[in-house]
Amino acid sequence: MENSAPIIPSTPSLELHTLEDSSDVTASTLPIRNLYMESYGCQMNLADSEVVVSILRPHGFAVTTSYEQADLIFINTCAIRDKAEQTVRKRLSQFNQIKRHKPDLIIGVLGCMAERLKQQLLEEEKLVDIVAGPDAYRDLPRLVATVDGGHRAINTFLSREETYADISPMRLNSNGVTAFISIMRGCDNMCSFCVVPFTRGRERSRDPYSIVREAREVFEQGYREVTLLGQNVDSYKWSPTKPSTTKVANGHSAFPVLNQVDSQVVEIQQARVDVQEIINFAQLLAQVAQIHPDLRVRFSTSHPKDITNEVLHTMKAHDNICKYIHLPVQSGNSRILQLMNRTYDREWYLQKVRDIRNIVGPSCGISSDMIAGFCTETEEDHQDTLSLMDEVQYDFSYMFYYSERPGTLAARKYADDVPLVVKKTRLQEIIDKQRQHSLASNLKDIGQTYQVLIEGPSKKSNDYWQGRTNTNKVVVFKNQGCAKGKYVNVHIKTCTSATLLGDICD
Ligand code: SAM
Ligand code: SF4
């Protein structure tokens, strides 16, 4: 899911001694330097920025919300479309203006664009001092020290194991109610349009004990919703293939004991490989849901080829697993889907939607990603996307026109032959249709009462607050002594295509 706005930490400049983590002795001996972070792109990037801050904190870095006060500026980047990269380049140029008057300022580029362009940003474009790919964040203290020593520094090594499982992310820009938890990294699918497998490497699943522990910790801190994140959460699979030190409850290695909320957590050695201990996504989901009934659980993104009926039944079985699935289709035409290497066709996708509605329920929210104007797409193919949208009636969608990415299968094999003006026209038709469907879906909610988790003041006024339904719809309502993190019932009075509006009724 895209968010092109910079994500800025909500906490003002934090002094290191005020932070909980004082275990690193170097912290007290180092001068405190200010770190300013901006994140672009998907929620996984935001989650990664939280890991980066946690890694740097014990090395004398405090977060600042002001780039003018920063000693170190990191941009966590997205490479998914050319436009995302151009935005980052502009921002880097602005930061380089500051560096002219402040030569000790260190500028670093992290994430997918760093991985894609590697040395180019350092040596050719000379825009940055540090380049670090998504699997190199543990190395950041050394990279910064290298720059302190007068050299530029780069690490774009892609790992087959790194999941940052042991790192407790420092929540940035947080409303204190909803938290993102990465459950896996990388992607093994080779969708022909997509640069992610090249920038984020091979798929690997994070150990489930650390995921459940992190979810429990955020619940205890007052958060009431977690979103489990991965490029393809349905292919989550973890097995203790190597002996590793893992925290589990009461000394048992079998995963299900972790649902005992109050059980004492002890450290044990997991030394045996046992095929029965393989944990799939449905099992992980159930474990997180069992932490507490007041903790809502969401997940993203689901791949239509991998989502199983077991996951759907697990959603149905737990009231606190939100009844909402982000199930990107990309195109409604089977020939285009094959060129995209999505490994399903139109009929398969529509059957998945029927399965969702049959098993989870007819009101389960469904959203999608759509790409307009992929290579060779004809007007008829495009009409198939519009007709699929009519059949599914998505609640909302993220919609893009195709942007060729160097090195991908599509860039190597197919001509980017749909003219930009046609791509843009088709995209607009998709957007217009989605707006009609979103409005129609919201109109059906008028007169209904929904449980809403309060996330904070609405964007427009402090007199109004907002939260979301279990199906992921945004609801705005009058502030009647509202408190963040509480559940309220809201009677829906009216709506726009993006928002439901109503009154608290209890
Ligand atoms: N892993 C997710 C999946 O398979 O659905 C999506 C990850 S990607 C970060 C988010 C969305 O960006 C994709 O679903 C796709 O719609 C869009 N996207 C990816 N590559 C693109 C490209 N080259 N041009 C336009 N849109 C693209
Ligand atoms: Fe990209 Fe496809 Fe992987 Fe999603 S599943 S990240 S679109 S390669």
C-alpha cells in the first residue's frame, strides 16, 4: 500500500537518557547526535524505519522531527515506480543544499532505491554519504563511523536470513493505537513488472515467537490493533531448521502454548528440527489473535494464488481478526495476468472472492491494486479490468499506471508499448469506477451501527474524531469525550466515497 507523503516521527527530539534502552554502555559516553528520518513507499518501509531508529539509538542517536537540526538525515526509499525515485532525488537535492552550509551533515539513502542503484548514488550522482539496502541496517553504526572517518560507505548485501526478529522497533509517527509488525521479508514471486524481488531479496519468514512477543508487548503498551506485514503473507512459513535461541512460554517448544497470555516467558534452546513445528500463516494469525480479544489483528498483503481456505476459516473463527482482505488483482484479463506472471487467471481470482464471501461472510471488506496500461494491453483487455471491478465491487483500491522498472522480466522481455496518454486515460477510468463502487458500498452502511476503534482526532477538526470499522472503513464522528484506543459503537448517518460519518450511540 502506498503512502507517498514523508512519514515524520511524531515525537519531538528525544534526549537519549530519556529512552528506555540504556543497556549499551557506549550511549553514555557518546555525544548525542540528531537523526532525522523520512520514509516513502509501503508500510513495510515505515516498519523498517522503526527498526533503523532502534538500531541507532544505543549508538548516540536521538530522533528529531526537524531536518534543520539533524546531524544525520536518512531517507528510506521506494523503487516501485519511477515517480517514487524522482521524488526521493528531489528531496536529496534539497538536503544537499543544507549540507553546503553544514558540511558535517551526513545524508544516507536506505531501502529499495539504495539497493537498486547501489554505487550510482554515491559515486556518479554524489548525492549521499551512505547507501544501505534493506538487509544492511544492523551495519548502520559502522557505516556512520566510516563516514565520520572521512569516507563514503555502502552496504547493499542481501541476506537469506535477516528478519530483524530480535529488534524491538521504536514506533515512529504513531497514534499509540495501531502498530505494524513485519512477519517476513523479501519476495520469491517474480511478477514481471515488479522490482521488489531485486531490491528486497529472497523471501524469509520471521520466527513466530518474536512476532507474538512483539504483538503482546504493543498490546500491553496500550495499542489495540496490529497489522502483520509481508509482501505475500499467505506464504509465511517458519520452521526451526537451525538450533536457535528463542523465547517461548513455560519452557515448551511447541508453538501453541504461546496463546497463554499470562504464562511466564522463559528462554530455552530450540535444538531439534521437527516437521510438526512448521508454522503457517493461518496458525500464526490464530496465535496473534489469541493474545487478547481486545487486540484487533489485520494483515497485508495477500496473494490470490496463496491465500488458503484455512486462513479464511481462521478469520471467521476469531472475532478480533478484522474481516478485511487486501487482495491485489493487478488486471482483469487472463492474458495480461499471464504476462505479468501472476500465476492465476481471472476465473481463479473470482473464485477466491467467492470463497472469501462464502467462508468469511458476504460483508468482508475486499480491496485491490490495479495497474493500467501494462505491456500489450488492448482496449478490450482494459475493459476486462473494469468488468472484473464490477463483479467484485471492491471497497477501495490502490491504482497505478504501469511504470517500467529496469532489470525486471517485463523490461527485458516486453515492449512498454501503451502510450502514456492511453495509460493515464485508462487509469482515470479505473479510478472513476472505483469511486462509484466505494460510494455504493458506503451508502449501504447508512443506518447501520458499527464497532469502531478510535484512532484520534479527524484530519479536519479536533471536534471530530476518527477510527475504523473491522472492515477497514474510516468513520468520523463527533468528539463526545472520546479516548484513543477505545471501542465505540457508531451509528452511520451519511457518507462520502472515502468516509462514513455518524454518531456514537452508547
Ligand atoms: N506484494 C504485493 C502484491 O503482490 O500484491 C504488492 C507489492 S507492490 C509494493 C504494491 C503495488 O505496486 C503492486 O500491487 C502493484 O499494483 C504496484 N506496482 C508494482 N510494480 C509496479 C510497476 N512497475 N508499475 C506500476 N505499478 C506497480
Ligand atoms: Fe512484487 Fe509480485 Fe512480490 Fe508483490 S508478489 S512484491 S507484486 S513480485
